[in-house]
Amino acid sequence: MGKLILQLLWLIWLKASITHSSFLASSTESFRVVILAWNRPNSLLRLIRSLERSDYSFQDNNPHWDIMVEIRVDGGGGTEGEKVRRIAQEWRCVFGNKSVVVSPTNLGLVGSWRNAWTWRDKELFIILEDDAEVSPHWYRWLVNMWLAYGDRDDLAGLSLQKQTVSVSRTEKFKLDFAAWVDTPVFLYELSGIGGAIGVSPHPQHWSWFTSQYGSEMKTCPPGFTCSDSNIWEPWWLHYTTKARIFTLYLAHPLTMATQHREKGVHEKAKETKKDFDFIRDWENCWERHNLPKNIPRFNLNLVQVPDVLQEAHKIHDKYDMVIVTILGDDNITTYYDHLAPLERDKLFDKTLFIVQSTLLHFHGQHLPNLPHLALDREIPASNQTDEQLLQIIATLTEQEIRVITLPSSWRGSPQDIQRMVGPTLRAGRSAGQTSPS
């Protein structure tokens, strides 16, 4: 019981210490490259040679972060492991400060990932297994992506890997996102699994993840089928799915990092199998100022998740209901203005405010601080939005989200809203009521 209480106190302290506002990509001061190695000396050599060939002195959008390279050598690697240790200790890193951490015991792959990084203020990081090889532009790409998208609240992290999806049951096909999206990057719910070849997790989320699930990482999460206990990725996917956060990937025929799939914990074949060739030429579309603000976000079913649905899920997860309203010229600053500040803030947190994009562009500076604001480009600029509101409600109720709508003239109390919801209302209808045919 005492141990459980200490763990709970630790989690409470961690959550209080590491808030979203405590991490801002724009305030980052250091970047740590964590290399996980064990008993593959040639693999480690190839990886550090590719790091040496990389561009760290680019001119545009270079924040000049302090670069740290931390090589973590797992124990129990035998003669080959000793070679790995010597390579790590003797290598002279010319582009950053190097450190070597040698484990006296064998942690295994899961233990190595669990201990790879702990919270450091104003630091970003990437974790590379030793059979990876990086593009010369991997660091420049990560920097621009973190500066452009790092402050998004739906970001689980970035991946250097080229993401594809294979389906091989009744119909065999392989989906390449590069040919499917028209933006340089995209967000995908499949975090970790298939995306761990050069993964740069969001520091806040990685810290919360390892604190909550670190001791569970050799088991299988609820609802999952795991064929191998020596993997950490299912728990990371479990965490990111519950948190409704996504991993950012490059949309390109080539990749920022490739894996050689050499013999190890997972790969048993004697011959290596390189995934994809890596990018050799930089493209200006990856510069921070050229990147689009709005990028597609896909769930596990490869269906785009619009802002309206993303924000509605976040509110519903917290309150089991969502107040939905569309803002127009006539009510853009008047919602809940009859309530006391504390009551108003509480209702703001339960309300999904949907705004037509042009209204936000022209009136955004007059909006109150709204925690849940979503753009919908389908909303007409006029105030005739009843049809669109009905479509939004239908979309949300299909997802089993409880929805309440309030007119801008509403002058009730929070208690009135609670009575509207009631214990029997579910997915926009009363319990026992059948859907219309």
C-alpha cells in the first residue's frame, strides 16, 4: 500500500511539474540524440557515420540548440558488446557533446527504451536504435517540424520513418501516404508501431507515458493482441490513443531514416533488409515558414479527423457531454457573458466553439480565450448555419458523443445544462429510443 501511495504522489507531482505550458518548442535550448546499442558494432559504426555526414550548420531556421549525443550500451553483449563499448567510448563526436552510459546488466530492448530519456527542461530528443541510418537532412527536418508544429496539443511526436500501411487478409495492398496526401507532412494515429525508426517523442507525453506505463511495458495492453513481449510500442500506442494525440510523418517517396533490419531481438534473418533509401536533397517546402498550418490528421482507420471531431472527443472524454455552438458575427464575443468569471470559464471548457475560417481571420483578435475552438470551412459566411449545425450534430452523435446546443441568447445556469443532459441521454437520444429508419 505504501509503495502504491508513493507512486500516486509521484504521478501527481510529475503532472503538476510538467504541464503543456512548461514545454514550448520555441524555448528549446538543447537537443539530445539517444542511441540504443548492444552487440552490433558494425551497425553502430554505420549509424554514427551517417550522423557525422548530417547537416547541423544550416542557415535558415537554425535555432543553434546545444546538441548532446548519448550512447547507451546495454549489458550482456559478450565479445561483440565489448566492441560496441569501445567504439562508443573512442568515437570523437565533432558536432556535439558525447556521453556514454554502459549498463552493468542486460536491460533488454524494452528496458533500454524505458530508460532512454528522462525529463530535462527545455530539451528535445530523438531515440535511434543502432541498426538505423539517417539522411544528411534529418536534423534540419526535425528542427523545422518542431518549430512549426511543436506547440500543437495533438502532437505525440515526430518520426523520421516513411510511414506505409499494409493490409494482407482478404485484399492485399500497400498504402503509401506520400501518394495519398498533398501536404509535405501529415499526422497519423498509429504512433510508435511502425514509426519507431528515429522517433522524437513530445517530451511531456513521453514523461507521462513512462511514468504511467513503464512498469507494464513487457505485458500486453487491454484490448491488444501481442505476439512478442519484447516490444514497448503497444503501450505507447495505448497511451497516445487514450490521449488522442498523433505522430507527425514526412510525406515523401524516400525517408529521413531507414532501418537495416539486422539480426537482433526481432529480426532473425541472416541477411539485412533495408527499408527505404533516405533523402539526399533538401526541399524548401520543409522550411518552417513554407509549411502549411493545417495538415491532415488520420485515425487508425485511415479516416481524416477534422478539428470539430478532435475537439469534441477531448471534451466528451472529460465531461461525458459536449455543448456545441457555431460562432457568427452576431455572437462572436457574447457567449456566457451573463455568468460570473469562474462559471463562465467552466462552461467554456465544456463548449466546442465552431467558427467559419474567414470569421476567425477577421475577428480572431476579438475572441475570448476559448479552450476548444475548431475551424469548419464548410460553414457559410452568413449566419444561416442551421443546416450545417445539424450535420455537425449528426457526425458527433454517430460517434456516441452526447451533444447539447444553446442559442446565443441563452441566459441559464450551469445547473440548467446539467439537467438538460440527464443520466439517460446518450448519443443525442433518450435511452430505449430507436433510431429513425
